[in-house]
Amino acid sequence: MAAFTLIFHFNRVPGPSPIKLFGGLCYWTSRLAMMIFYVLTIVRLAQIPVWQRRLAPLERADLLELERRQRLGGAGNLSVLFSS
């Protein structure tokens, strides 16, 4: 993951270059990998009974948000959400 840091640190010439393209690709890939890691960690923890109890308050908060959106006219009706 530190490949993009080294690439951008040692290649400070302005303008595009193949090494900068590679550094950008490394940066994008590392962000995607971290996101997938966090999502899969939460999904895996949600399957363990001890963690199901710990994550239960989050489920209730999500249900409250869904109920609020349904009262406002559905999740797809964004004009209701942004009206003042």
C-alpha cells in the first residue's frame, strides 16, 4: 500500500507520466481493498452471536431511519427530504 506514497514522493515532475499512472492505480486499489476489508469484517462479525448482541443497537437505528423515510413518502422521494 505504500507503493503510491513512494512513487509520488520521488516523482515530483509536473505533468502525467506512466509511473504517476501506476501510483494512482495503486492508490485507488488500496482504497478499494480497505473498503472491502472493513465491510467483510463487519459482515463476518455480524454472524457471531456475541457480536450480534453488540451490533443490535445499530439495527434499531437503521429501522428508525427506514420508518422515517417511509413516513416522508418513500426512500426514493428526495424532494421531500430536501424541502424546507
